[in-house]
Amino acid sequence: MGFDWHSDTISRQTPVTRTYRNTQNVRRFLKAECGDAFKFDRAFMAWVKDSSDKTIGDVADEWLRRRGVGPQA
């Protein structure tokens, strides 16, 4: 069986697969990585689901980068 976005443990190395879902589990992880200001918007979600290879750690880094606070800013 594939990764369960609702209950499986998420780490920075967890790949974002075609079965990716915006769950409370994902939001908790991203808030822990990005801070309480984390939220999804349409443009960001389009990037997350664009089928390019990425991990959930890449997702956190991109959210921070877009706000000018990440290591790649």
C-alpha cells in the first residue's frame, strides 16, 4: 500500500507523490518546518502538485523561499 498522507510519519525526505493530499498531518508538518504563518494558496498548491520530483522538505523550503526567509532566499 502507498503512503498514507493522513497518518504516516512525514519527514523532510518524504517524496511528494501523485497520491499527495493536503491533510492535517501535512499541515502540522509544514507548520513545524515553516512556522505558524504557514498556509496554502492556489499558486503554491499548483507548484506542489506540478508532477516534478520533490520532497516535502523541498515544499517547506520553497514556501520559505517565496516569503524571503528561507536559506535560498
